[in-house]
Amino acid sequence: MSNNASSKITLLKDSEWSVIDGEPCRVMDFTPFASVQNGKVVAPNLTDPYASVTLEYKKMPNTIKGFVTHKMDFAHLWAAFKERGISDNEEVITIWTTKHYKYKFLKFLSPAYPKMWVMIWTKGAWETLVNLNRKPELTDEAMWNTLGMGPLAEWKPKVME
């Protein structure tokens, strides 16, 4: 994780992203460097990230800039922001994780697998979710039930439970 003079945090490698593993973050900005054309991700080259995201994470005072390096993670963000679109009364919440793979051994193969669960919620859900997340006695199911009907739309990699 790199820090510059303004204390902004930048996430590029999985080891840097792991500081927020399993934590809900609100996506404040999505800046694509690639695109989706005819259902396929088209990147400008083979080495640059597909996009950047600006995230709000409750445990850090400043926003976080993360670079999206997995094709499916990018496609899911693209689907949310560019294809479906986000209205003024909605927000995008993402959970970057290797902790929630269906099979624990996949964690060791994680560079090959997507890590972002992308969801669109009614505005205000992130605050509720973050506050519920601080109550360890609640099960995941209880947290979702407290939030009502759940996300309005979601893109969850099949390798996740």
C-alpha cells in the first residue's frame, strides 16, 4: 500500500487490497481505462489496470484509490456504472475479498480469480451496512435482512459463497 504526501492510499496489488478484505466500501468514482464492446472487455494494452475506483472505507479517514486489475471485476463495475447506471438515490457498494471463496484453497490461487462483489443499493445502505458490520453477534443473513430487500442489483463472482 503506498502513501503520498496527502495521505491518500493507493491499492494495486492483492497484498495492498487485502487491508480491506471482506469490508464493504462505497464506490465514489469509477474511471475506466478499458471498455466493453460486444460483451468483451477491450483493454488499451496488456499491462495497465482496467480502471480505477475511488472508495470510501469507514476505518480510514481519506478516500482510497484502487486499481482494478481483473477482467471480470472490471466487467462487473462496467455493468453497474455504464450499462445499468446509478441514479441519484442509489449507491454502489463493493466488497473486495479472498475470504469468501466457496473453496478455501482458491485463496492461494486468487490472482487467477475475481475478487470484487459489486452491488447497487438504495442510498444510505452503506452507512447501515457499516454500522451493522460492527456488531459481531449478527450473522450475515441477519445483516442482509436488516437492510430490507437487499441490493437492487449485484454482480457476484461464481467462485464466492
